[in-house]
Amino acid sequence: MVSTDEKTAIMNEPTLKGLSEQYLTDLQTYLKQGPPGNLQAAHDLGSRAVAMGLETLDLAAIHEKALASLRATDPGIDSQTDL
């Protein structure tokens, strides 16, 4: 288990920004392709998140930020069913 101090350090690293950016890119690709999308990309992102010590709520926050970014550029994004 990662301590709070260690997690804070991890969350401030540029690698978290890279993970978030990759998540947004992969989510955009998924929404264009539809299910099943690129499962390998999802697996790779999950593996990176585990290696960074992120938890489910951390990933939920990354997802919410990605959705906010998508909504800012495409207000119709909420009509997607698999968000």
C-alpha cells in the first residue's frame, strides 16, 4: 500500500499528466470506434496506473476530467451511452 506522502508525490509527477493525457486520447478513440474499442490500450493504462500506485477513485477523477475536456469541445458528448 502506498502511503499518503508517497501518493502525494506520485500525483505531482509529470507521469500523472502523461497518464491523464493518454487516457483522454484513448477515450476519444474509444468513442469514435465504439465497443469493444482498443482493449490493449485500456490494459496498458491500467497497468501504468497500478505501477503508479493509483486507486479507483484516482482513475475516476482522471475520467471525470477527461469528460469535462470532451464536453468543452463537443457539447453533444453526453449523448454517448458508454461514458
